[in-house]
Amino acid sequence: MLHIVNKSHEQSRCLHSCLRFASPGHALLLTEDAVYAATEAGAGASGVAEAALRLNIFALRPDLEARGMAAKLAAGVTAIDYAGFVDLVAEHPTSQTWL
């Protein structure tokens, strides 16, 4: 399953809820303001650092770049472009967008 989160962990509980329900082997894509959780500074507080041990975590590179965070990606998080986003959707038969 592919989980998609677009809200910052400081704005919303969406990421927290997602991480509670995501199972080992699932993929998580962070977009828009959720990419702050994919940074070295945000990964610990958001739970992404711990989740990276059991999930495949991705952050949308254009959103990282737009927020000046591209060089601050946390360990265990992979930056992808829009083509990579399409590939993730194609690879996972189900997806859940956390609003």
C-alpha cells in the first residue's frame, strides 16, 4: 500500500495517524508541507526516523526544493520527482491519501 501525506506534522495529526496504521513494507510519500518531516530536523519529532526502519519513505523533490529543504533530507528518505511519484502509484495496487 502507498500512503500519501501532504500536511506538516506540526499542522495536523495526519502523519501520526498514517504511521500508526502503516504496515512493514508499505510505502509513504510525503508531499507539500509534509516534506518537513523528511528533513534531518523533522524526522525525529515527526516519527519518520523510526518509521524508516519498517517503511519505504519518499519525499517529493520539487516540494523539498520549493521549501529549501532538498539538501537536508533525513537518512532513510528517498527524494523522487513526479515520474517517481507515478511509478510509486503504478507499483502499489492501493493507496491512501491522509487528509
